[in-house]
Amino acid sequence: MDYSSIVFREFTHESLQRIECYRQEETERITSERSEETLCKNNINDHRLINKSSKDPANASKRKPNKELATGETLPLILQYKFPPKLIGKPIEEIDQYYRVEYGFMVISANNTIYRFSSTRACYLFSPFNCFRRIAIRILTHSLFLTLVMITILTNCVFMTLKNAPEVNEYIFTAIYTVEALIKCVARGFILEKHTFLRDPWNWLDLIVIVLAYITFFVHLGNVAVLRTFRVLRALKTVAIVPGLKTIVNALIQSCIALRDVSVLSSFILSIFALVGLQLYMGTLRQKCVPSYDSFVNNTNSYSEGFNMSFESYLTKIDNESSNLFPKDLLLNST
């Protein structure tokens, strides 16, 4: 892709006007294309020419997002030299033509990572020019923020392995996770617009962890131990933070979806073998071979003890050495 025409500009009120112009141009372009397709239905030759032009890579690239400029990717090396250092961590205008017709802006972090945000009001309160939202965006895109969250998750996992960990630790970790979620909501918005907090499926895990934590704190249920077991989901937050792990997990999920037919067939075959084994060995493995009364009494290892042993003592001895699930008559009749 040719990056020579890309210009980095800070996101201002004029940027919103440019977005409106881009949207109007896109609407006019779509309208003209539809009108041309309608007029060319009566002319086969013209219709073929339109098909050829629609397959042209130059035209197709305008309607597809640039993978090198995707969210979470590193800014291409060519653009890193052109990017002004004074715009690090600040909202800038969209440089990908695919996203420029959307109400959004970009932020480039200090390590040249690409972030995208909605230019609408976050939570109906914070505009893109609000100072609180600017601070939240600056914190969210800073590398130390991700490092602190990672250290918090690892420390929480260590405390969860302790047998008698203080309960106050859970309040501290829950407060940290709550602050993290609030920063993301202020910076991105909650759910309605694109690039908001809950539009990322990995953030659903954060919300579930926080909600379950507050339920165990304030709602008095009969058995909260089941809800507390969901604390192990906090370890999965590392997947959402580390970009490499997120890529691997997404690849595994896509692989499982592609192998759904193989999974169904494997489960069906295993179920057949399980039913066959159940019918052949049902109740058989509950029996156990034990020595008879005479052989037990005449055993040299227990001769001194078993010479004067009664039959009732023999049954008690067998019961102590066997499982309590086996009845006495079943043990005597087994071979």
C-alpha cells in the first residue's frame, strides 16, 4: 500500500466535519454505482466492463480495511518515521480509508501500537475533547497500564493458591479490576458504538469477573462457594492483555469451529464404545476376589491371629480390608 499520501493530524472539531464530508462522499459514490448498475442492465457489454472494474485491486482496496493498520497492530515502519512524537497518546484522525467514514479516531501509543476509539460521547457524558476522557485514553494506551494489570493478575493468582488467604485481598483486587473497567468505559464508551468496551468479546470476561465478585461480597446466598470458584477466570484475563496469547486463542477457536464435524463424529464413536462397555461390564467390576475362611485361617502370615479366629471375626477382617460398598454375601460368593 502507498503510505506517501497519509498525513497525521490531531483530532479536532474540524475532524468531525471531515468525517461528515467523507460520509457524504461515500453516500454519493454508492448512489452513483447503484444508478450505473441499473442503467447498464440493458447493455451486456457495459455490464461486463463494470464487473471488470469492480474486480480491480485498486478499487477493491478502498472497501477493505488495511491489515497493517488493524487495531492492536504495530504501526508500519515507514509510518513510524513520519509520525510526529508530539501526537503520541493523543487522538488523531483516521488514516485508514476504510474507517474514515466512521465516527472514530486513532491513538498511537509510545510503542507504536494502534488503538481505535469511537468519536461519539462515551457513556453519553464524555466527548472526545473532554479532559477526563483524554486522561483515560492516555492511561489506557500507556505501556505501564498493561504491565500493572498483568502484575495484578499474576499476584491475584498467587493469592488464590494460598489456603488461608486474607479476605481483604479479594476486596483490593476487585477494586483494582473495577478501576480498570471504569477507565476503559470512560475512554471507549460502554456498548452502543463501535470500538466500545463490550464490543470486544474479551472484555466480557472482565465484566463477568467483576459482577461475580460483587455478588459474593454483598449478596448472601446459601452456597457462595460455587460462585467463588469462578475466581479462576481471572487468570484468563492475561489472554486479553498479551496480544500474542490472544492471537493463539483466536486461532484455536477458529480451528475448533472448522473441525466441528470431526468433533461430532468423534463424540458419536466414543459414545458407542461407552455404551458397549456399559452393557458388557455393568456390575461386574463391583465384585472382588477374597480368600475363603479356611485359607485365611491357615495362612502362615496370620496363623497366630487366625488359629482361634471365629467366622464373625473373619467377616470383620475382610470388611476392614475391602471397600464398605461390597456386601458380605457378595464377597463370600465371589471367586
